[in-house]
Amino acid sequence: MNSVPRPTIRSLARQLHISRTTVSEALRNQPRVSARTRERVQAAALAAGYRFNPLASSVLSEIRRTHVSSFHGVLAAVSLEEPARPRFPGPFWLNLLRGASDRAAELGFRLERFMVGQRGLSVHRLDTILRSRGIRGVLIMPAWSRPDFTQLSWTNYTGVYADYLMDLPALHSVCPDHPRAMMGATARLHELGYRRPGLVLLEQESNRLQHRWVAAFLAYVHLHPELALIPPLLLSEMAPERFMGWFKKYEPDVVLGHRAEMISWMTECGARVPETHGFCCLNIHLNTTPCAGLDQQPYQIGVRCIEIVISQLHRNEYGIPELPCNTTVPSRWVDGPTLPSRPR
């Protein structure tokens, strides 16, 4: 029996009377090929039974990288201008961007920043710029509010969100493993001898993460009856009066929170940190004050974001994913002057 030869880019090009480069770019949905030609090529490939080989593509990509040029293209890091966001951009954001930029460079890409907002670009203008420059990989930087990038023509892009949840549109995301981090931090405080842990968060912080900090904290305390169950304090803004009222009423012996100014409020209530009370920072990259607590590893979050974007580019996966997935990065415990180094 005579076997039918497998269709190739070369055979498709001969059949359609166009160049192999045009066929290759049409199959990879490159915007510089007209929509009509892309549809024609893809229809012919489907009819002929052509199948994209990601392994061969990766090998060819590596050959080009090592023998021709190490530069593959430009990726976009898009941030949202948010005047209401506290301390933005801060060390966490900058470390995340540095990790993304470094990893992009290692893989042959350059990361370029774009700002969307009142003083920056509109989403429509950003879409025009990205398409005209052939930028197809997009990293959406963490936002304080609910980011909306639905106006981007996502059929031309592949993207990832560097935070917990984005649904406008729903993209793959990378963020810290908040429940695991909270469980680990609370267990560490338990080992250090604290029995009255108190959690303080901004309401926006808790809402944005669907209360994952609070849920893990309450679960740990509930499962350890020797710990006092102090109601978490959720603040609409950092208000010393509300904090000190809560602190005096419930008398926590250690406070878990993001912002180091709470240490001075504890001092005003008569606490001495770390002699009589402790403070555990849930994100040490938010403060210039040295604290014990969690390093959420923003650099590694940036690295993983870029790896996801570039892997999708290599597989020609563009558009909004059918099943958006969340990748978590474990936090790292850091000792510091706001907690004793050994059990009390």
C-alpha cells in the first residue's frame, strides 16, 4: 500500500502558491499576514491534516538562538495607573519586574514597560502600539483594583497576570501561595510561644485575594485550641485609632499585618517589640523597616510569569485561555528584629 506523504509547510506553500514564510507565519497567527490569507492557509492545513510540531519548533528556535541571534523579540509589561494604591510602585512591584526582565533577557527577549491610565495610554492605544510593533506576549503587572483589559485584541496576544485573580479577561496568573504562607507564619509564631495572634488587613487587600489570608489564619487558630481566637481587624484605611482600640480590647501578644507602622501604634499602647509583643510582616517587601515575616519572593513570581508567556508563544497559544490556571510561588520565612529568634 502506498503511504500518503505527511503535509508540510513546503507542500502547503506549493499548493497555495505562496511562500513558506507566509505559510509559517499564517499558521502561527502572525498579525503581519492578512486575516484572509491566514484563514486560507489554516483551512488548507486542516483539510490536509497538517499538525504543528512544538518539539520541532523548539529545536529550530534553539538553533536560531545559538547560531543566528539571541534576540527573539519584545514582551510587554503593562501596569495600571492607580492613584489610590498605597506605596505604588514599591519594592515588591519593582522586584517582580526585575525578575521578569532578567528571565526574559535569558530567553532572548526584551521586556518593555507600558502604563495604562489617565497619564498613560488608553487600552485601545496600547492595543494599536502592540499590534504595530508585533509584540505578542503580555505581562499584566499586579493591580490594586480590578483590572480591565478586555479592550485588547486578545486573539493577537498571549498573556499572564502577576497576581491572584484577573477575570477581565480571565488569564493565567502567578501569585504567592497565600494560604500556605499564612499557615507557615502562624505555625512559626506558635512555636515561638505566642498564644494570642491577631491579624490586621486592609479590606481591599482581603477582598482582592478572596479572603485567603483570613481563611487560613482562622483555620489554623481553630485547629489549635490552646490559641485564643481574636477577631481579625479589617480596615478600610490605615487608621491608628481603630487599630489601638482593637489592640487594647483583645490584647494580642503578636500582630500579623503588612505595614510596619503598626509597630509604633503597638508601642503607644504600651507594648515593647519584641520584648513583650511581636510583629510578623506578611510582606517584608512593602516596608523599609526591617521586620521578621514573609518574603513572598516577587522576583521568582516575575520569572515564572515570563516562562509561562514565552512557553505559550512557542506553542502558538494566543487568545483568552479556555481554562485559566493559577500558579503559586511559596513564600520564604525571614527572621528579623520584630520577633525573638528562639521560643519565649
